[in-house]
Amino acid sequence: MLEWDAFTVVARGARIQQITRVRRILKKNIEKTERALANLSKAADADCQLIPQLVDTRLAPAALQENLCRYNFIVYAARFNQEGNKPGQILAWLARQGSIPRPITEVITSAGITARAQTDILQAFYDYYSTLYNASQDPTSERLDEFLTGITLPRVSASSRTSRPDMLGKASGLDGLPLEYYHTSSSLLSPRLAAMYGEALNGGELPHSLLESPLVFIPKPDLTQLTTYQPTAILGPTTRF
């Protein structure tokens, strides 16, 4: 797994350098805006017509500071993830979230009982999906072929589907590296990726952490019904490639 370690070092090092440059620019802009705010505040004391402009300008440092905090959080999350601990991986995942997830407050179990306690909600999901995925009557290959043959949809190759532009913006894996980063830094990452996959194909193996992915539920309109939650595993671009 030496090539995987090398790829991790290069990918994360370049990513942190990019974020560091952005942080420097944000800090300079914050200082510049604060100086302009101080000058405008003095001018507004003599000219009340400048007060609306002063109010708008006061909002700028807060917005810049918010962006700076977000980039700081991404750097700290990446460092924790680099060390390979689970709290760091969770931080890296949370750093990519644009909003706070809505909690599940209650669900209706398969028995028709409303579960509100967290342990009861978790047990309801466990029972439902255990029954669903452990069904004894799996579809036969003939039934699957019959079903797939009747579907007429446009298809693309797996490699094109992985890297096409409309896939940008998709959630990244536990490593916190989005697909946009692979596009913008392809000249740097491609040789390392090729070496890593080559090592695995020539008798090596991929690290188990590369195949890990968070399992999340995508809610549909009725949040109380177990059948409305679609489970999905988020794989990183490295795994999809």
C-alpha cells in the first residue's frame, strides 16, 4: 500500500496548500474591509447620508470571517482524517455539509407503532432493512435479465459516468476530497492514482479505508414512514475511479 500512502500525502498536501492560499486572501480582505469600515465610520459622523453605506459595509467582515472559519474547519478536518481516526473522518464529512441535517423525531414501525425514542427509531430501521435485505426469495437471473431487457434508456461508459461534468457537486467520500479537486488537479493526481491502481493489480491490495463509506438516508415527503427513506452509500472519487 505504499502507492496509496504516497497518493494520500500528495493529494492532501496540495489540497491544504490551495486552502491555505484562500485563507491568506480572506485574511487580507478582512483587514482591508475593517480599515475601510473604520474610515467610513468616521466619515458617517460628519455626514449622516453615509449611514446606510456604513450599515452595509459592517456586514462584509462577518461574511468574510464566516468563510475563513469554514476553510479553517476543512483544514482541521483533513488533518484529523489524515491521522486515520474516526472522529476526524466524521469531521471531514461534516465539513462538506451545507446545512444541518434534519433529525428524525419519529417513525412508524412495521407493526404500526409510533417510535419516538432514539433507540426505538434505530431498532425500527434495523428491523425493517434486515427483513428487506435478508429476503429468502431473491429474484432469479432470468427475472433480472427480463427486467433489464425491457428498459430502454441512454447509457454511457462507467469511466465517462464517473468524471463527466454533471457529476460535479456530488458528495465526496470520507476523505473530504470532492470530484472538482480531481478535475482541477488531474495532472498532479493522475500519475499517483495510476501507480496505486497498478500496485493493486500486480498482486497488491487496496486499503480497506478506501472502500469505507458513510451510509445515509435520503428522506422522501413522509418522514414517518420507513419505506420513504432511501439508503445510499457515499463513495469517494478514488473508489469510483
